[in-house]
Amino acid sequence: MRRSPLLPPRRFPHPCLGWLALWLVAALVLPVAVGTAPTSAHGEEASGADLGTDRDAFTPSTRTIEPGKLLSEASYVYIDNRFGLPTNNVPEYLLRIGGTDWLEWRFGVNYSVNSAGNIVTSVEVGERRPFDESLYEANVLYGFKVDASDQDGLVPESCVIVEGGTPTSGDLWGTIPVATAVAGWELPWGTRLDGALRYSYAQGHTKWFSRWSPSVIIRQPITERWETHIEFFETVTEGLRKDNVRPFFSPGTHYLLMENLEVGIRIGWGLNHTAADFFSDTGVAWRY
């Protein structure tokens, strides 16, 4: 007797899986944040000498913006890719709007020349072939950031960021959902230890894939206006025909020119043959 072929099980389309993961994180975190809404300590800390910027390192700040305040961040990023042409990103602009003591809204734009898959900032991109002819990509970013906890002994100060990035030009048009969890401790001698785990669901030239990005950073104030840091981070793809791991070592510094104006620079080096040789990131932030 001839058997009928077995039908494959139905699956969600790949983009739906990414959005499902992103909104699942939001559904789990928002009720907790509302039920245990932190005090205004986060906002008070961010109003001091450190603006609490997210773009002065790969690891975001654990702090949100004070209610009624705006924080604009922008930078120029150069990535010396190991294969193909270098990447230039500008302005990597992010506007953070303080909503409540524990919530901020986020909107941004970026323009990239030769985006090649090396991720060294919070701007997520897809994976294309190293020598693709399409070199230009622009996108918009939107989302929110919520405080999850204040530091209390071993309990870290923490937050969660949920974002989406939608291309407005280029050859990859899928919206990339991104979820980031950040936690950190203020140590007794003034040093700060922060860590983060970022997940994104991005588009490659043939299929969608997951990208995991763990990071850890040590921040050390030098004066009331000057801070330095040392950071390690990497990106790990899952679901590509040939997955890759791209680790980076990155020192950096930022300086508060005025009460509401900060400038900073960070550089970094790839630690294996798949990561970019070198990158630099020069940025500015102003609060108003």
C-alpha cells in the first residue's frame, strides 16, 4: 500500500518568532516594573556629573532619563572590517525621553555605508555577503527602556530595553526586534561593574537568524567630570549557514564639558579572524 507523505509541522514565519520573543520579554517585565516601580533614585543619579548615556559603550547604562527631560546622543563610528570595505555609521542618533521615574521612550536614526555585520554599538544590522554591491543602509529605531530594580546589597541595579529597527533604504528590509537586559553594581571604591545580554532577530541575505551579544564593562571615575572604562563584548550568530563569533576588547573615556554636555571616544580591536580588525566611536550627548 502506498503511503501518503507526512506533512511537515506548521511553523511560525521567522519574523514572527523574533517579535514573539521581544513582546514576551515586554509582557514579563512591564508588570514587574509597574508593581515594583523603583523610587526616583535612577533619575537623581542620572542628573549628576554622569549623564547616564547609552552610546559611550557597547553595554548600555542601567539608568533611565528623568521625567520631563530629554537626552540626545549621537556618534560617528568607523569599523575597519577584516574583509571588504570599511563601515561608516553616522549619526547613530538616539533621542531618549523621560516618561516616568522608571520608564523612558527611545527614538533614533542612522545611516550606514557598507554595513557588513560587525556590531560594535547599539545599532543592529543584518548580515550580507562581504562584497555585496549594495553599500548603503538607513534605518529608524523606536522602543522603550524600563527600570527593573535598584541596587540593594547583592541585588543589582537593572533595566530592560525593548526596541525595533526598521530599514528605510538598502537591500535588507526586515524590521529587527531587539531586547536587552542590563545589570550593574556600584562598588565601594567608586568603580562600577555592569553587564548586559542583548538578543536580536536579524535578516541575512538568504534567511533570518538570531544574534546574541553578551558584554561586561568596568567604569572608573577619574574626576567629577572624567570617566574611563574597559569593556569586553562579542556577538554570536545562530541560524546562519555558517555562524560566527566576533569578540572585541574596547577601552574608552568620556568627559563632561558642561553640566548637560558630554563628549566621549572609544576604540576597540577584534580578537579573532571573523571580527573587524579595529573600530573607533566618537560621540556627544546633550541633556535638556
